[in-house]
Amino acid sequence: MEPYRNQQEIEMSNYKLTCWSDTYNVSADLSQASAQIFVDGGGTPFQTADFSHSEQEMARGLAKWLYRYTQDAADAADEAEIEEIGEDDE
């Protein structure tokens, strides 16, 4: 099925999110405000606009969300590191 002519195509980028010794694969299109953000292939409740189109804000927000049921949730945001990876880097 082809996208509608006025529908913009989403260009997902891949990122590696590291928090302490845990690593997550993140897919996001930071150029599209309404683009959903994915972690390890699963959807999240977030869109690009939730993190102001920023890699660092995305890292902090996702870390808080991923560790939300632990006592480390507040510290996770400070420990989160993110880097964009290419298809060959995975």
C-alpha cells in the first residue's frame, strides 16, 4: 500500500541507549514531531515531540520510563547515554 501523497515518509534512525550495563536499541525519526519512538522493536508511549527532537532528552526520558518501576528511576536519566548507530554498527 502506497502512502497518501501528502503523507510524509518517516525516516527512522537507529540508536544505542546505554544505562549502567544495560543496552537498548532505539528507533526514532527526530525530524517528525508525531513519529513514534521504539525500544527493542516494541512501541513506547512517546513521540519525538515529547523529547523536543533532542537525542539527549530522548535518552533521559526513555531511561526514566524503562526504569520506572525501580528505585533507580531518578538516577537512570543521569546515567543514560545515547549514540546514533548505522545498520552495520548493530
